Amino acid sequence: MFKILKRGSNNSDLALELFSTLGIGKNSELSPKATNILRQCSHRTDVLKEMINLCQNPATPKELYIVSTAYVWLGASYRQLAIEYLNKYINVGAYWDGFPSGDIDLFGYEENQKDLNIARVYYDLGQCYEKEYMLSEAIIAYSTASKYEPHFAYYKVCVSNVYVKLGEYNHAIVNLINARNSKYYTTYTYKTSDGVVHVNKDYINAIDSAMIDVEKKQKRGYKYKPKPMRN
């Protein structure tokens, strides 16, 4: 599509500039090179593809972050490539030092920002696996995401949802029971800058809603029917 620039750190920085126009990273003033590329892009998919072109043969965590995320954003036709590069990114740590890594207070509990970023990578991988009907692999990816971000119940819910697709209702229910028995199944309180105290029951609500959904599906004999695979 566009002329490929010589591979190097400047190219990955340029790719990150393009990311910023899609809502990722710092949306600061663009360099002339980035502006010129954007003028030639008629759609967001063109921007994503050019970001991939800028990181030929990605090897560093930064490059693999850019390429794997771009493939995820490109959707179904690029899902196998997304899986390939997400796994490569995981193999180098699923994190690059452009992200924050310190602890942060969230809605009544503390999490590590590096762990949150790693969890998101495993979630994206789980989504790709699930949409490609690689369900056992999806369970592993979602479970790993939950280990990195244990206060976020949705990853646990994703695991149970995949078990339902496999028809393994007992595993789906046990997974949610384990979540109910964990220390994370509790009410959190936190105070905002205006001094107002808030109550956070997100984990409890998510797990309870998922349990109701699973039990209803089991009762009515729901069986998952995958859509025909695309050619």
C-alpha cells in the first residue's frame, strides 16, 4: 500500500503515532511522516495495516504489542494472525515498558498496572480463540487473564460461558462457585475526590448474574451451535 520504511525504533514510534489517532496512546501533535501516511489512508483498516508494515519482522515487546493489537483490531479475517502474534507477544512477557507498571487504587482495591495490561493480552487471545472455536485454548487464556486481574469478575464469567458452549455445565457452575468462595467475592468501598463514599458490588453482581444465566441454560437444555466457518 505504502512505501515500507527501513525497520527500526523510529518506525515503531511512528506506528504508535498512528495508534494515537485510533484512540490508543497519547494523541499529541503528529509528525510530518505520520500526517503524510494518514492522508493516504481512506479507512481505519488502512491505518492498522500501515502500522503492521512499519514493524516488519517484529521481535521487541514494543513491536509485538503494536502488531498483535493491530491484527486484533483488524477483525475476523486476520484472527489467525492475531493469535500468532499475541502468543509471540506473550512469549516476550506480554508487556513493554511504554506502559505504566506501578500499583493503582481502583474502586476499593489495589491492582498492579503491569498485571492489568498482561491480563488484557490474555483476554484478547481468549476472544480470538473463542471466535475461532478453539474453546479449550480460550478457557486457558481467560483463566490466565483472571490470575493477573483477579478482582475483575468478567474473566471468570468468560470461562464459564465457554464451558457452556462445550456443554460442560458442571464445570461452568463449579467455576462460578469457586469465584463465590474466593476473597474477591465481596463488597468494596472507595471515596472519590468529592468526598463521596461509593459501594462497589461489581464482582458479586457479575458472578451472581452469570450463575443465573448458566442455570437457566442448563434447565432449558441449551446446546451451542457454532456458525459455519468462513472459507
